[in-house]
Amino acid sequence: MTPAELNSLLEQLIATWENEVVEFKQAGNDYDTDKIGEYFSALSNEANLRNAERAWLVFGVNNKTRTVVGSDYRMETERLHSLKNQIAQATEPSITLREIHVFNHPQGRVVLFEIPAAPRGIPIAWKGHYYARAGESRVSLGLDKLDEIRQQTLQQDWTAQIIAGATLNDLDETAVRRARESFAQKYANRFANDEVMNWPLTTFLDRARLTQNGQITRTALLLLGKAESAYFLLPHPAQLTWKLEGQERAYEHFGPPFLLSTTLLYQRIRNIQLRILPQDELIPIEVSKYNQKLVLEALHNCIAHQDYARNGRVVVTEQPDRLLFENEGSFFEGQPDEYIQGDKTPRRYRNPFLTQAMAELNMIDTMGYGIHLIYRGQAQRYFPLPDYDLGQSNAVKMTLYGGVVDPAYSRLLIQKTDLPLIDVLTLDRVQKKLSIPDEAASRLRKAGLIEGRKPNFHVSALVADVTASKADYIRTRAQDDEFYAKLLTDYLKQFGQADRTEINKLLTDKLSDALSEQQKEDKIGNLLTKLRRSNRIINTGTRSHPLWRLME
């Protein structure tokens, strides 16, 4: 928003004053993050109940005099925006601020937190507790409001329906044990592993959003059900299908429990090591044809967003150089392109009960990061980016490449590991002979990344400066993130723990000389976040003084 728009918004919010979807605070620099999280939960839930798209938490306004007095809350931009990640980590399901607006009012600095409404059917909790508003007060979310939100889509959500006649005996013991382990891993900072493993089964299933008051739902059978209990889901086939095409042809169907079946399907895919020869080097880089995490991310997304009312199955077709994922139902919220940068958070879900349970079991997130993760993962592996085909058949088809299309593109990504994803997207279109905007073409040509004339652009075959010495090139060429991750995990395995100073000392001189000191600092921070989110390391210290260890 422009300053004028922010000023107009602020005046409007002050004029209507505090209500269930607006809260004002003067807020100093040390304002408690837990209180912000509680307000986030309360305001998000109230916005849902009042059919509002968003709610507002405003810092810098005195809530007694109704005047702007200014706030010094997190004056540093980077620290201010780190609040988004803190909110995402402690909300259930994971969700965060839409935007943080900073407005320099004549009477002082004002910070406006734009809070999204809770998705239909899914109340938002902060650290396991649901909050609401009673006038200007923050209170616990009452059972009446909790039920009102949960009932919003219960009757329309195929995955939320209770199955008459199904019992706990219809669940697979191995799948249940794996589900407990995944849940305990996700909430390791809140529950001890032994505590989760010793909960009564009905308690665990309810807390993992798989059942309703101990009653078996379609979600519970899809994710944890025995194969022989799939008849409860008829006429839905409850199947994942792997199909091999090429010189050899084969197929196999996989039924519930999907929590285990997705890994079994992945193991059927022929995943060999491929070699990519960098420019002016004799030693090739070896990359697996497919990355397990990306394949499972795509497959889990198919399960989460399938239109089960259409009685179809999820199909994974393996071709010689690619995988094709297909699931029933149109793209439910927005378009795939809107999720590539990782900025869009969906507000609605076709199967809210199923997606919430899958998020509890660490199968997916509910922030819309899945597509971004797959695109970024393919770029980091120097492979072409995925393609989506929404077609006219009311189905979603995604192609995941398992080979090189244009060697120049792959070699460029090996040399230019710091390219923004938007540039990688454009280069991917160039290698696939698709059109690109004139502005993007001009920018990439100026950077020496593409050559040729419109519309016949091609990726530049040589990116490194030919006048640079080979030694300079090696010093400026970045390694794959897994290289740095291996250094860090080996260090932690040897010495048990490390603070940020020790980690900086370990990695800084290994990073590309082309990066500034700040860029190196940011890259190490991003690496730690990535390893933490993938449950490879854990912070056993505090937020201000982290102490990292390997996850046991």
C-alpha cells in the first residue's frame, strides 16, 4: 500500500475503533510474541466467523486516547519480518501474516499486521490453544464458536464424514505407529516422544485430527486404514496407481494406508544416478534422477487435493525421462503460478479435514509452500522446472522432469546458484522454446544469460568469464546446499552441538567468494532453517542464543 492508502486505512480503523477483527496496541520494542500469537489466533478466528477476509492488529496507537503515539516494535526490517516465521511455527494449522505494513505517521511509527481469516472449517490455534474475542477482550474460543467453524464444511467435505460400522480394528497397526512417530516429531518442542507414544489410541487419533470424538472418518481410513477395510470407502476406489511406460510396460495399484503406500509407490520408480558435466570441467556432478522428498511432496499434494466425489484414483505415470502426476478435480484455489514464489497462502481447501490431518502427520503443510518447494528443489538439482496442465478434463496434471532438456540450462544453474527463482523460471521457458516477456528477455540478455533474437532465444552456453582463471572460478562457484549441510551435520555428530558463531566459522570460508559477508550470513541462516524444517537439526537453546544439535 502507498502511504496515502495506509493513512486512509488507519483513519478508517480508528474511526470504527476496536471490534472483534481490529485490535490497537501502543506496543514497545519488547512486546511479547506469545501475546501477538494469541491475538493472531483470536482475530483470525473472528474474521472467519464474520465472513471478513482479514483482521488487523495495529501497533503505535494508544487504545485509551485513540491517538497515534508511535511504536518502536522491532525497528529493524529483517527482525520485524521474521515474526512471520515465528507465527507460522506456532500456529496450528501453520499459517502466518498476510503482510506487515509500516507507516510513518506524523505522530509516530505505526505497524499494521494484516491477519488472514481462518480457512473455512479450520479454526486457528496458537501453541495448542484456540482464542477468540469478546468485544475488545481476548478470550478462549468457546465450544459454540469452535463448532460453528468446524461445521462450516463438515457436511460438504467428503473426507470428514464418519463411517458407520468402522472401528479402531480397521486401522493398520504399522501405519498408526508411524503416524504417532510423525506427530511426535512435528511437536517435539511441546510433547515428549514417550508421551505421544503412550497416549490412548482414541486420544491420539482425535489430537491428530484423524477422528471425530473417537469415531472413524474417511480421512482415518485413507491414511491409516487396513487394505481390507477399503470397502468402507466404496464407490471411491481408494487407490494410488503407478504405471510404467516406454520399452517396458508395467503397473501396480496401492490401497490404504496411504501414509505407508506413498513410500511403496516411490520405491517402484526407477531412480538412477545421472551425470551432468559442468562447463570447462572434467569431473561430472552426479544427481539422482528423482528426489524422494519432491516426489512424495507431489504425491501427497495429489492425495490432499483430490476430488474424491468423482470416484477416481491418483495416477503416477513413469516415462523414460519424467513423471506425470494426475488427480481428479480442478485446481481448487487460484492457479499454480501463484504458488511458485511461496507467497500465496490458500484460504480454502477442497478437503479441509484431510489436509489438516495430513499436516498434523507432517505429510504436507497448509501454507501453500508445496509447489514452491518442488520448483526450488528442481532448480537446485539443475533440472527443468515442473509443468502444470489443467486442461479441460477437470483434472490436474503435473510433470516432474527426471533428466536434462538443454545442457546449457543445467550448466548455467551449476555456475549461477544464486539466481532468483523468477529468472530460473524464465530460463526454463527459454529451454522449452516458450515465449518470455520482453522485459525479462532484456534483463537476462544484459546479464549474459540468454542469446539469440526474439522469439528464438536460447540459454547462453558459456556464463563464466573466459578471462578469469580457473582458480578464481572455483573460488566463486557455490556448492550444492547438501555439501554445506553435510559439513554441518558431520561437525554436530563429532562435537555434539554448535552455536551460531561456531557454525559461521565452519562455513563462511567455504561459501562462494562472489557472495558479500551479509549474503554469506543470510545463506547460513537459510541453511539452518532448511535443516530445522526437514527435522535434521534442532535448536536446544533460545531464540536469541540458539544452540544446534542433531535430531535423534
